[in-house]
Amino acid sequence: MFAPMDKYCVLGNPVEHSRSPWIHARFAELTGEDIAYERRLIPLDGFAEAVRAFRAEGGKGCNITVPFKFQAARIATGFAGRAALAQAANVLVFEGERILADNTDGVGLVKDIEDNARVPLAGREVLLAGAGGAVSGVLGPLIAAKPARIVVCNRTPDKAQALVDRHRDLARAQGVEVTACGLDEVRGAYDVVVNGTAASMAGAGVPVPPSVLKPGTLAVDMMYGEAARGFMQWASSHGAQPRDGLGMLVEQAAEAFLVWRGVRPPTARVLDELRATLAR
């Protein structure tokens, strides 16, 4: 008799665009891990019920995408430190009756910027646009990379300020200046600009002015595919180095795979293969 494969999934709305099943299937092939991974479209008012149902089916864990990252943290009974600080989770682990929350978004973003794009963050000036679940997960790891300064800008400045306040002790310990402002209050130019707003997904245009870009600024959209196209074209047209969120996606997935399976998969190979697949 063969033991059933361990089951994982990604929960979101929308979720049909997600490349996570392909990525985790490839990770499993390359590491010899025996898992099943699927995507599940969840009603906007049905997140907790969907988690309960997946656990009842024997699920071992799940990834969480928009718009459920804050809800994922709220239903958890235990937290990794980075998820507790973010108050948002993109990874859940099921251990008996416990639901453990983690957040690998920030690790994924930092690894993609520093390892794949080869832009060191230490001593740089960073603009981070947004204050939702994705941005909440990346601010802590960005601070840990020790840039000189991070400005968090958001349509609702109070949300950006609350996020900055929550990270105040970490920023002080790392010697990083972290401030908040509204989208229309951004001043100066930056070495790295990260778009974590919902503007790309909504087709609402670029949320910050071109004055934030220097020649060669790394401009990263957390989205990928068609959703990131407008931001990347805007960045390129103003002399910046555009980058979509595909590398972040692969790197955060690898960190989640490590949390679940105790094995770190090879990300560079999988990212190259994924980009080649999407280019066909």
C-alpha cells in the first residue's frame, strides 16, 4: 500500500492566475518530496470555512494570497516571529489542533532583489508603496537588510504610519530610518522602489510619480505577468531597471517549502524555467 501524498494548496480570490501549483510541483520533483498541491478559489466571506475544510481533508498547510493575509493571521493559534510582526500571514502550517502562521513574503522579496537582481540593499534608499498584507510582510525583512532609509507611502497615510510604528523597535535596532507618508506626499528619488499596492491588479496605473526614480533605480512590482506590465513599462520609460514579482514569488515559495518540508529547493533553476514557460 502507498501512503497518501501530503496535501497543500494556495487559497485566494482571485487565484486562477497563481503559478504556485507549478512551482511547488517542480520543487517536489527536484527535491524528491512527495506532495500534492492545488489552487482553491475562496469566497470573500468564506476564508475560515475554507481553511477548516482543507484541514478536515487532511491538508498539511497552505499558502495565502490576496485578499486573505490579514485573516490568515487572525485565525492562527501560533506565530513565527516574522508573521507576528507583520500581523499578516502567507503561510499556514497545520499541526494537530494548532494553526501556525508564517510570512515568507519579505524573505522572498529580499532574496530576489539581492540574489537574483544582484542589488544589495545595505545603505540604499528604499520606497515601499502600499500598506496591505503584502507590504506588511516585507517591511521587517527589508529593515533587516539594513538600507539607510525606508519610506512607506500609502493612499491612507494612517495605515502606513501604523505599519511603521509596529516596526519601530526593529528599525532602531538595525539603525534604519523608517518613515511614513501619503502617496501624494512622496519626495526625493530612491535606489529601490517597490510597488506593493493593489494598483497593478486593478489596472489603476502607477501610484507614485516618476520623480522617485533615479537613472538605474530598481523598480519592483510585487505582481507579475500582465498585471505588472504597466508598472514595468513606466519604470523602463523613465530610465529605471524594471522587475516583476516572479522572482519574489519563487523565493517566497521556496521558503514556504522549507517551512513545510524541511528542505530548501533550488530557486534559480525554477525561476529560469518559469520565465521560459511564460515566454512561450
